[in-house]
Amino acid sequence: MNDNDKGSLASDIENGVKDRKIRELTASIAALQNTIAELEASCVESQAGRIASTSDHSSLEAEKQALEAENQALKQQATALSNQLEFIQTSHRKALARNEIDLSKTVDVIVPVYAGLEETQECIESTLASIPDWAQLVVINDCSPEPELTEWLRARSSNDEFILLENETNLGFVATVNRGMQLHLRNDVLLLNSDVEVANNWLERIKDAAYSKERVGSITPFSNNATICSFPNFCEDNELLLGLDVKALDDHFSSYGTQNNLVEIPTGIGFCMYIRRDCLNQVGYFDVETFGRGYGEENDWCQRADKLGWKNYHQLNVFAYHKGGVSFAGEQSPRKIKAMELLSELHPNYTADVMSFIAADPAKKARQQMMARIIATTPVPKVLLVSHKMGGGVVTHLNELIAHYKNKVHFLLLSPGEKENTYALALTAEGAANKDRIIFDLDQGTDKLTDLLTFVGVGNIHYHHIMGFSKEILTLHEKLKCSYDITVHDYFLINGNPTLTDRNGRFCGDDLTTMDQLCIEHYPVPMYMPLEDYRKHVAAWLRGAQRVIFPSIDTQARYANVYDAKTYNAVSAWHIDHHVKQHDMPVKAPQPSRDLNVLIIGAISKEKGAVLLEETAVALSGHPVKFTLMGYAFRPLHSAINTLGGYSDADIDKIIEEVKPDVVWYPAQWPETYSYTLSIALENGLPVIVPNIGAFPERVNERQYSRVIQWDMAIPALKEFFLSLAADPARLNNGENKRNILDDKGIKLNKEFYQAEYLNPEWQRKGKLGIIDYKTLINHVEVTRVISEQLSQKEVYLAKLWRLIQLPGVKVVARFIPYRFQRYVKRRLSNRAIHEIVK
């Protein structure tokens, strides 16, 4: 048989199949017509027969009523059959006119549409460009209120690339989807939200997976916004990782392969959910009566399927982009609450099943494997940030770096693990996407860590803090054979005491012998070694750095007293916020017509001057000087201070507007290396009072209404100083500022460092994709999840304890609890800043 004969035979078979389907429809129409006629005849015949056989008048009346009820029921049945007949006749006419009945189409991709022209266009175009010949796109316009959307759909469907159905009235999501699923009763269906984009051979992979096991009920792929199927963060709405588009991301996911690519889940997610027809026939359609216009309907369906032995799966080798909440967005919140209540009633096990799944998170390693692969192929330098896990200004600076060099550098983050002698690695340091941690047990060495960092192509390590790390961290760059930078955020590298303060929270002074003696009483030397050995390790580490970056001249000068500045490449550069935010705002002159309103900002420890603040406020009680703390102290302070409590960045402007401070006071008792709370005052153009220690003097140099005072001024002198300002606030501007207690040694500030010099093209390294198996790298390590808003059990206790000591009756007693004991208890319970725990 030649090719023409084969083609003719294939055409005959195809036409024969279509003819058979049309004959089946015609037969269905005839059968329905016969049934309706029989029902009508049965109704009349039944009535006549019963009346003829009834002689008694009273029983005749009762029989008459029964006949009328039966007649009404038969009419309703006939009406329902007539409606079904009309639907089949309409489908029959469309089939004859448009030749829609095509058994070569085995999957209907159903897109319900209500609103969002741009999103719908992107969805439809991406679907048409990627679905195979055996799939049919079915778009259903649910009576959209947007005329331009309706017009575009009609115009775009005119060439028959997809089927367009239009609801005459708005039916809601559930009924609209059901209409689509009943269109072709032999086809599998894939439900696709109109705000989803797809790419590559996504549907082939999904269909293959749907038939790779027995009794597969539903399949849901990965997406950026798909709750338990979300990537990179589980159960969150994510941005597309590294700014990649859906095609690029799905390319990576397709490489995951077909082996072990399905994870059983308690429910599919309706944004992109494949359903086999044999399952749909047994389970039935979505429950319109219970779930109305939508939300929860696919969860209910999946639970019904599960009870009948059909399993729901999350597919690991497909990615779809879900913008989220566009098409049917306006009516979700109240229905969501109601839907969850209904689901709990219908399926009492549902919530527990979902919680168990979330706790187990069986796809977590797959997410990290894909992250590693994607990062390894991203053509930007990769830099490993090394930092402690205690929050504060270090984290603020890390976030600045990440934001400032977005799309120019990819940052990873390494921190100490929760368990002793472990490291925790986040493959991306970006706050929005670093919720999973890969845990490395150092008892098994560092090879697994260095293999993974080598695979993704880390070309530089930027050390920010080594508190909590073992000494192996100082030589990690050697194993990676890469350069490294060090940013100094405090004085931990001098003797382990970050603030160089004594037991009372006061600066120990610049005499090295005295400093070491007092500091070590307060903090032990790190890494379980003598101070001399510790300094030798640090000195060698500083010498090997590409750059040692200090956030102020004062910090660099203070380190030069301990480590010979000629042996390492030092750079003094204020943090990035100084350049990207307006720190040179015109300063608002304080108003002399009212009490002097003094504001203190931040989490005030002893080192930051909490005791000095309290004693000063008490001394000035009854005088025209008022103190407000925007933040909190290490213990409850005297009522002479109005303590506002914790705040978020979004609250700052509002609080300042309400407080209307005349001046912001920084009573720090240690040489702060930068002070982000000072940045708040500078950005808002507020007058300031700062100590002549640390970075403060250089940051307010030549600024109006910025007074530099002696850091250890006695209370009587402070009282006199504030009373003089209350009498004449202009003295802030014309007083004699104190010089910094430390000589700056002629050090110059590099004002363009982060703008022009930080990046280094030598950091660029090619990842080892194809050389190292990225799945194996993560298969044999622990992956755990960080939930930023969730407190550990210890942190729950800490929050309760904190609230307890704020009670009036407990405050007085709490003030007498030794600070060292308070600090010990707090750190035993959590290393996080207290404002991250008590909100």
C-alpha cells in the first residue's frame, strides 16, 4: 500500500469515527424525544385509569390530589429531559457545522474567564503555542463585565483555534468549569486559570504522569503561587525565581525527569489541575450546590476522589506561572472562610491531612534540587554571605546588599544551624525566597557543603559575622579556592565581645589590657581557644581577605589598635543606605514654645544606654523635658519615659508625625560601628544628640542641629544640658561639639565604594551542571524550613515572660533582676531580636 492509499485509509477511518459519533448523537436525540412522548402519554393514561376506577367521592378527591402531584413531578421530569434534548441538539448542530466531534482530541484544556484582559491574553496565547494536536482549548466567558475582554475573545476565536463558549448570565467559577467538563464526555480535562502561563511540552509531561500509575485522580504541577505546590517557598505566593520567565523555569523543571516525579498530596490545586475522565466519571463534577460561586470546590472534589481510591499528585517536573487571583478575584475572602467551614463538615479529616502534609513537606528536597540547578546556570557572579543568626543591623545590611545588586549578583547565605556543630545554607539570601535551609553536619566534614557551593559556582565569600561558627569557617574559602571579603559590624573579632563593654554595659576603654580583662568577664573568647590563639587566627584571616570593609572610620581606627593595619587591605565605607536614602535632608529647627520633646529610637540595651536614659528621665521629672522611647528596653523602664513598644519600618513616619520630637537622643555607651537608628533621624531631618564615641560624630559632622556630647556625661550634667535646651533649643546648633575620643589616624572614607568598587568580575564562575549530579548533592543532606512568623516553643515562653514583666506589679521587681541573668535567659530561649518575637 502506497502513502496515498495510507492517507486515504486514515482519512476514511477518521471520517468514519466522526460519522459514528454523529449517529450516536442523532440516536440520543431520537431516544430522548421518545422518552418525553412516553412520559406525556403515561401521565394522561394514568390519570384516566385512576379516575375510572374510583367510585367513592371522598376517595376520588384524595386520588385527584395525588394525581395532580404525580402529574407535576412527571412534567418536571419531562422539562428536564427537554432541556437535555435542547443541549444535545445544540451540540449536534455545532458538531455538524464546525466538525467539533473529533476523537483525536483526548484532552480539553478548560479556561474559565471573567476579568483581566491582559492576563487572559497571555494565558490563551501561551496555551495555544504549547498544547499538542491531541488537546483542545476550551475558553468559557462567564458573562464578563469587561466589554474589551469579550470582544477580544470573540475576535481571537474566529479562526477556530479554540472553542469559545459564552454564559448568558454569570454562573460563577464552579458552574462554568462544570459546563466545560461536560462538553466532550470522553475527554480528560485540564483546568487552567486565566491568569496562568504555560510553556514547552508541559501538557505532554502532565498527561504522561497521569497515566504512569493506576487510579491517578488529579495532577498539579509546580508554580510560584500554588500553596502546597509553590516554588521556591512552600505555601507562599512567590515572585518568579531570579526574574526568569516561565519558559526558562519550566525548562529547568523538565530536566527533573520522570523517575519519582509524583508526590501524593491531600488535594490538587485548581489553578492548573489535570483530571482523568475515568476518574471524573466515577467521582462526578464539582459541587455547585454546596460551594456556589467557587472556592474549595476542587478540594472537596479531590477528597471525594480520594475516598473512592483515586489519588491526587503533585508533579515535580512541570512548572506553570500563576499570577494569582485575577479572573475571579473580587469575591474570594468571605467565600474562603465559608468554604473552609464546609470542607471541615464534609471531610473532617481534611485539615489534619493538609497539616500533616505541610509538616512532612515531601517535595522540599526537589525544590532545593531545582534551586541549585537554576542558580548554577544563572550567568551572574555567586557570592556566599556568611553571618550569624541573631538579626539586627547585620541583617539590615545584608538585605541592602541583596537589593542593591539585584540581577547583578546572586547571594547565598550560610549561618550556624540550630543544632550544635551544624551549618545552615540558604541557596538564595533574598528575604522573600530563603525559607528553606540545607543543613550540613560538620561531624561528617565539610565536603558536602563545598561540593554544593562548587556546583552552583560560588566565586567569592563575603563574611559578615562568625559568631556561632566553628573555626573551620575561617578556611572555607580555601576549599572553594575563591577570594573573600570581610565586613566588620562590631568588635567580635577583637576579643569576642561585640560591644567592648563591661558587665554594666559601659565601654571598657581603649587600653587593650584593661579592655580584654573587662570584656572577657562579660563574654567568653570564641571558638574555645585562648585569646592569643584566637587573635592569631583572626589576624591571618584578615591578611588573606581581598578587602576588610569597615562601616565607619572610627571602626577601622579601633581595629588598627589591635591588628596592624598595614597587613590587610582596609576600606572604610558607610553602609549602602547612606547613598540610596536622603541623609542630607534639611534639619527642622526645634520649636521653643513648648516642652522639649526628646525621642529615643530602637531596642535599647544597657550598652545602648537604657540605664542612662532612665536615670536622666527620672532626674528631669517635673521639668519641661519629656522622653519618648520608640521601641523598648532590655527591661521595663520608669514611667518618666513613654515607651511605645516595637515598631515596623512602615510605622516609622507615622510615629514620628504623632510624637513630633524636637530632638532625637542616642545615649549609646559603646562605640557603635554605624547605627541604622541614626539613619532614621537623618532621613527625617530631625535634630540629634549623639555621643562622642563610635560612628556618631563622623556621620553628623557639619550637620545643623546635631550636637555631639561626652559619651559618659554624669546625670547632673545631662540634667543641666537638657534644661538649657528646653530654655533655648537653638543651642543645639551653636554649642561646642566634643571630639571623638579616638584619633582617626588620617583614615579617609571611600564614598563611592558600593557604587563603583564592590563588584569584581573575577567572582564569575561557571557552575558544574553536567559534571556534578545536583540531585545527589541534596539527597543525602537534611532540608528544613524556616517560618519567619512562627515562634519556636522556647520563643513562645520568652514572649509570655516578656509580657509578664511588662505588668505594673511585676515591673518594679523586674528592674532588680541582674542584667547578666536576663541576657542569659533570653539567649537560652532565642537568638532572635526581641522585637521579632514580641509583636
